[in-house]
Amino acid sequence: MSELIFYTNPMSRGRIVRWMLEETGAPYKTEYLGYGSAMKSDAYKRINPMGKVPAIRHGDTVVTESAAICAYLADAFPEAGLAPPTTDRGNYYRWFFFAAGPLEMSSTTRALGFDITPDKERMAGCGAHRDVLDALEHGLKANRFIAGDQFTAADVYVGSQIIWGIQFGSLERRGRFMEYLKDLHERPAYQRATKIDTDAANAHRTAM
């Protein structure tokens, strides 16, 4: 079996990938990198030229970008059942890319304190923030999980975006969002991943 190495910081989007790794049940090694010199080092930039986490190395394969890592891991460990059959992946791909594109962009601009004005909506790929939220809510109302009645890797990524959006106030606490998060919070893999990274973050703060 190829060695799986996870590069992360416990106070980063690496938490998304940690959750996904715990869902797969696959063994992996964690390498923590601090912000600054470690993450921007020449050695790590050979893994991710952006000098950012998360990233994974699986044998000779390197994957960066949280959504891409989640999708890769679902395919690399099919026994975990985290991806629909290839003939039934329309919603799976749709919501992966929606969360990595319009939802991420819209939430980030809002968190930075500005909204896209109506006259600029056609220029911005995400469009209006209200439309992004309405589309997401519509997708979640159709099924128990984002791609259907089965939990998939798309829920790890979409769910993480909603969890953080609710936590930091960039997303509205809509009823369907909160119901969805309740299902996600109850997953043992989510609870394990959260504890691992929370403990690591606390240890980092203590060491400072």
C-alpha cells in the first residue's frame, strides 16, 4: 500500500481534509507546518508551489486544493463508499464545484466586508450572495445529503463550507442548513477529526 502523507496546519482548511481522511479509514501520516518559513520553504513548495496547506502525497501522487483532495481520496479508497457510481455523479460534481467556486468566493468577499453590487454581478462568477445561498438551500432541500440520500465526499467539502460560514457569520442560519449540519456533526469521523485538530491547535498555542 502506498504511503499517504497529509500536510496541514490545525488552524487551516486542512481540517476539511482531516475529516475526509477519517471518513476513508485509510492509514495516513500527518506533517504539521507552521505559517511562514515552514510553509514557504523550498522543500514544501516542491509539494505545493503556492506554499499553502492542505496537500497530500499518496505514493508518487501529489494533490493540493481541498476539494480536489476530497474527490481524489473518494476514488483512491472506493471501499469507503464516499463517491456515487460514475453513472450517477451529476449532483456530486455539481455541488463540489459550486462550493469551491460560487460559495467559496461569495462567502470570502462577504467575510472581507464587501458585497458585489448589482451592476457587477454579471462580472463575478459567483453572482449575488443571496442567489448563492438560495441555490444551496434548494439543493439541500431536494435530498438528505447534498448529492442524494447517501453521504459522500461532496458533503465533507460543502458541509465544511457551511460549518465555517455559520461559525463566522458569512452564511445565514437557515433552517435547512442547520438540519444538515446536525447530521454532519453526528458523524464519528467528523468528531474524531475535530478532536485531533482541536487538540493539535491547543498544543500549538500552549507551545507558543
